Amino acid sequence: MLEFDSVTKEFRVGAFGRLTITAVDDVSFRIAPGEIVSLIGESGSGKSTIGRMILRLTPATKGTIRFDGVDVSTLGRKELKEYYRHVQGVFQDPFSSFNPVFKADRVFEMLRSQFYPDRSGSEWEDRVAKAVEDVGLNPVQVLNRYPHQLSGGQLQRMLLARALLLDLRLLVADEVISMLDASTRVGVLNLLAELRERGLSILFITHDLALGYYISDRTIILRRGSIVEMGDTRRVFQDPRHPYTQTLLASVPQMEWRWRDRPVSAAVPVDGDGTGDAEPVTVLEEVEPGHWVAVS
Amino acid sequence: MSLRVEDLRVYYQTLEGEVKALDGVSFAIADGEIMGLAGESGCGKSTLAQSIVRLVPPMKLVGGVVELDGEKLPIDDFEAMNRHRMVGVSIVPQYAMSALNPTRKIGKLIKELLGARGISYRAKLPELENRLQLVGLPREVLDMYPIELSGGMKQRVVMVISTLLDPSLLIADEITSALDVSTQRAVAEMLVDFRDREIVKSMMVVTHDVSILYQIADSILIMYAGQPVESGPAEVITHAPRHPYTQLLVGSLPQVGVRYDEQPLSGIAGNPPGLIDPPSGCRFRPRCPFASERCESRPPLVEIGDGHSVACWKVMEEEDARV
């Protein structure tokens, strides 16, 4: 359904844009209908940039992104609007997605004026109420309220409800639960899994391996803009082949074993990926069916 | 006993009324102990961390005693606390980026800090370099501006500064939350290292992430709506909790190895109560699946096992039935 074909994204930085930073380097993957793919990486790995390129919030420098075989970058105004009927994004901070001056349900009204100007008022209200119920909210409690009167979890669900009002087929969920509390995050996570069961594809962008393992079918591990490992989620987590994946898994705090019993090698840089040189040039090699690992 | 907190009450003064952020909190941290403090946002964990070091308006001390190494801390007297900060008790704040003055090089910043206490920078320099090496930072960071450091480096610089005068108690407030996975482990293990080297005597680690506490803490205190609900050894709290809230909180934690299609987790229904007018009795009562009439009065924190205390009527009854 979605094809990401050798996509590269470069940013020009510095005075007069003299320096280029390669945020995403020759990345290719596909998302099939009804599949949750998690894109896991640390800060600066390019995971959010990939999401933004799919949503056409920023253009790709090289390569093509195709949705149903059509190059997304060629879409004109009208086709783009049609594209957004099927592809939507939800982001990390629900409070910054809402305008605090207006009531939170204004996002539904804006959606209507943009996509469904011919719907009658009462018909639309019923659809909104149904979408709000679908994401596990009580319409009486959340409609007609200001953003500050709702919790982060409620606002995040409102944004999901908004996306569901369209004929949504692919959802780009960028760190949607990082800001939520332990007791509410599972609810939103389960909701995403239920939406998948109804045929929705989700690109689940996160830095939290446990969340990715919990809901995704396939996992892509990203480092400094390149894919280091990709495959069936269970295989990648249970049999990680790339040293970086292994380091990440060794660093996740778990409650089954203690860090002190499994020391990590001193060779591991303690400063993540923000600093240092670019990843050496690698190619992906298929180590078992559907399980790809970067080798140099 | 390093730290003893007795019936601490700290309220926030707001236009709508007093927010009872800490409402009767008692606990103790032994010498050499790392105590973890966990709970959802709004449970008062950060207020607790802040109030021991820097209690400023709109925070207001309403009652209670904080004792450090047998001496009462004047926590509501900002000036008098100066004598204890850095030496007695020190805090590593959540956002290291905003803790460092961006216009000063790290070395100059430390020099000024020490100067304010009448301590010679030059005399402390060898020890400072020693400490930087301990956390894996080059000596050169002293000649750098904060903006030149990455998030993990800044966090470690702040850790070194906070502990430079060997405080008895170090409070770490969500210091790993903003870090990447691999950096998170490194910084968390440094905390343990600081304790093992007796640079600090004891530690209070505040976080929302119970699994980090399982990794580094000796004991864990779980707070809910401004009150402690359960405390005990880290192993017990994470693997055999008794309070319904702790059980639900630990059970709602996604772990590597748990999948939706194999073992779906469930969250905790409802939201934490507002603290201007919190529910009477047990504050978890409105969300608790086991709530009954007796929960209308506040359950005391009762020790039911070796260092394991729970504030829940149901657990107390079960314990009574067992004896």
C-alpha cells in the first residue's frame, strides 16, 4: 500500500546552508494494509522525518514515496486532499495540536468544512459522536469543552477520532503515547491495536522498544538515518542480529532481569546518536526470510 | 537513618483554593539506600523532591518534619536552607538543559557556584576532574558552553556539580526521562556508582518509570494523589505488590516480551482526583475495583512484612485473617 523507495532527506544547515545533514539515508520499506509497522530509533535517527515525509509535511530529497502506486510528491492540490482522506498523522504533544482559545471539538468542525461541506448538521453530529465513542470516550464528557479541561489521553483520543472520521487507511502515529501516564497509555495503545483489527495500517514511530514490541507486526530499527535491522517484530526482538539492536535491547529497563547481571560492552557510546560520524555505508542482507540486517 | 520525613504536608496556593499536593507523607531512607519514588503525574512526587531542597511559593509548608542525619531541615526557610544545600542535600533537576546558565562556560559556572560558598575552585579542581572522568566526560567540557554538550552530557555535568560537595542525600528528579534508551542506562548506572563510591550517602530517585527503579533502587515508595500507598523492597513492589493501585500500575506497564495479541494489558480506569478537594478516605477509592464502605476512612500505612508497608483496608483484613 505504502512504498518507501530509496528515500533520502538532506537538510541544509549553517550560515547560507553550507552544511548538509543527511537525516534519512536511502531508506526503503513497505507497509501492507492492516499492518502495524513500528519505526524505532533514538533522537536524531530520522524517524520523525520519515513520518513527516509520508504526510508530505516536508519533501524528500531523493527517492520516491508511493501510496497505492502513485508518487506522493506529484499530487496536486485536489489529489493531495484526497490523499489526506486516507493518510493522517497524530503527534506527540496533544496540547500543541489544539488551539487553546477554541473548544477542542473545533477540530471536527474544521474537518467537516474541509472534507464534507455537504453533510447536514445533525448527520455530522451523529458521525462525530460515533467516532468519539469508537475511541473509548463519552461524547457528553469531551464535546463542547476547552483543551485545558481535558486530559492528555482524552485529547490524544480526540485526535484519533478526528482521523477516523475520514476514510482512513494509514495512520502515522509519531510518539503518540510518550506524554501519557502509565495508566492511560495502555488504553491508547490498545485502541491502536483495535483499529488495526478493523483494517487500518499504522506506522508507529517510537523510541520505546517495549511499546513497539507490544503492538507491531514488523519492526524497523533506525540509526542515524539508516535502517540497521528490519523484520518480524518477534524475530527482531528475540534474535537481534545487529550490534546496535542488541545494545538497545540490553539498555531497556525490564523487570525480568537486572542490568547489573548483564553488563554492556564498554565499546558502546554513552551518548546515543546525537554526536559522532555518520553510519558507515552498509547494505541490508536478508538473514532469514523477511529479516534484514545491515552489513558493511 | 539518613533522611526521615514525618507527616509532611505541602500545599500550593492557587486562586481556586489550596492544592493538597503532599498530604501526610512519612518515610525514611537509610544510609547507603537508594529509594525510588514513583507514581503518575500529579501524585506529588516532584513536589516532594522539590520541597526538601527548594520550597518556594506557591508551595507552602503546612505541617510535618524533615530530618537529615538527625538534624531538622528548615525547609520552609529559603535562606537557612542555603547552609544545607549541596552539602546536606542536593538535587539533580529534570531538565539539565535549563539548570545550566547558557552564558557561562561550565568551568566558570562551577567556579562561581563554589565562590558563593567560599570554596576555592583551584583547590577543588583535581577532585572535579576526577569526577568528570568518573562519568566519562573529558576535562575539556570545563571550557565549553552548555550548548556545545548533548543532552546526556549536560545531565552528567549537572550530576557532577550537584554532588561535588559530597552531599548526604541526592535527589534525582526524572533525570532519565528525557534521555535516549542507551544513554538512560548509562546515566542510571552512574547514580548507583556514585552511591557505591560513597560520594553520596543515600539517594531518592523520582521517576514515573517503575522498571528503572527495579534496575537501580533498593526500595520503592509508590505515591497516589499526594499520599504514600505502598513502600517496600524494590523486588517486592515490582513483583509482589499488595496495594490495588500498585498492582494495576505495575500491571499496566508494557514490557519487552508482552504483546497485545498474546497478553493484552489493561490500563487503570478513570483519572487521578483533583487535589483541591480530594476524595475523603482512601484516595484511590473512586478507581479501585475492590472499594467498599470501610474505604471511606483513610487507611493507615501499616507494615505487613519486612520493610513492606501498605495503606489499604483490604490488605489489612487479609493479613488479619492470616494471623
